[in-house]
Amino acid sequence: MKIERIINNNVVSALDQQGIEIVAMGKGIGFQKKAGQELDESRVEKIFRLEGPEVMRHFTELVANMSLVCIQVSDEIISHAKKVLTRQLGQSVYLTLTDHIDFALKRLKKGMAFENALYSEIKHFYPEEFKVGTYALDLIENKIGVRLPEDEAASIAFHLVNAEFGMKLNQTHMMTEMIRHLVDIVESVCPLAGDSIYKDRLITNLKFILNRLLLHKPLAAVRDPVFNEFIKNHCCEEYSLAVRMSEYVNSVSECMMMEDEIIYLTIQLKYTININVNNESS
């Protein structure tokens, strides 16, 4: 592989055997090297193959002034997340998470405190991502010798959720706040047990509905008027609650839930509320 350009002593841009640009990382890999020279592959610790020239350009700009250990830790966190999370991560996570960790470390060094206003919601609504966040804090402490505040576990989880759903940070923020409010609407009718699998399933379904709406993804046509009418007639209270939730979503996002989604949400509410009522009476 030939070096295209030196990013810093530890990171270079190179062309692989297919002529595709890659970013190679390794201690001293770019020291006293020049463009056009062969890459010393024995020094390569990690190769990044990011899709698209724009993503690659942003990544090389990002890591140019960043420590090698910070890049390594971020990559290890992402690798761990890919193993344990059920959804794939978009490549933007290499930019956003690496940048966030670098900034969090610099901010802590300057004594700047930061509290994540959505800490409780992120911990509750995205438990698997939050676990990766706590793993990340342990890894950073082990590799860099710095313990980031607990709020950073939620912030790291937030970036992972963003990469999973392919959303912008402000959209992920909006989705999280909307889920909180939608759960509040349900609990105004029937308090939900915190460890209920049906509550977790309801939250999961809300994530996917809101993700579709906020990204304006089309909904597959599965409309069944007879079935929908049956659900509306036999689950009147739950349907009314689902409509109320839909109206809230529309009021804050100007996105309208489809009738099929309202019916699906009605069914989820029926299961969730019935289970909680039965548990309370037993």
C-alpha cells in the first residue's frame, strides 16, 4: 500500500490494492514518511475503510489533531457496540463518537462540568446502548487513566442511538423527549411497571414509529379496513389513547401517524395496560 498523505505521526491516508483510500493507524506510522512511499504494514494497528469521500475527508480532518489512544479507545468502543447491539451502526459514529470522546476528555481536563439533561430517559429508553456507555467509561479509565462523569455514559449511548437510527443529534434528542411524553400520556391512564416486558416493547415500538416519522420514511401499505374497524370497536379506550398520542406527535413534530400505526399502537397499549391491570389485581 502506498501512502497518499501524512495526517500525523500516527495516522496516514493510503491506497489499498484496489486503489481505494483507507486510513491506517499505528504508532509512528507516519514519522519521517512522505506521500508516495510504501506503507510499513508491520506498524499498522488499525485500518479504517469508510464509505464515501466526504466521510473519509471529515474523519481524516478529525483525527489529525487527536491522540492515538483516543482514536484507539473510540474504535474499541464502536467494535464492542457492534457486537452487542442488535441494530447496525452507521459509519457516522466514527466521526461523532470519536469527536465526542476527545472533546469530553479535553473538557474534563479544563474542569468543565457537564450534566446530560436526558440522562434518566436515555438510561431507561436505551438500556443496551447505556450499558455500552458504562463499558466505555471503564475502558477510557483503563486505557487513558481518566474517569469521565457518569453522565457521559448517557452521552455515549446517545451517539450510538443516533448511529443506529440514522438520525441527526437534534432528531434523536426530539425522539427521546417525545418518548418520555408519550409514556407519561399512557401512565396518566394506567401506571406501568418499570420492569414490564410489555412496557419495554411499547417503548421499542415508539422508537421505530418516531424514527419513521422524523426521517419521513414511507410506511409499507398493509391497510386492512375490516381489521382496523374491529380493533377500533373492541379496544375503544386504547384506540382513543393512541389517537391522543398521535395528536401529540403531530403537535410537536408536524408528522402525522398513519392509521395502521395508530391501530398497531392500540394493540400494544391493549397488551401493556391489560398486563399491568392483571398484575395489580393478582
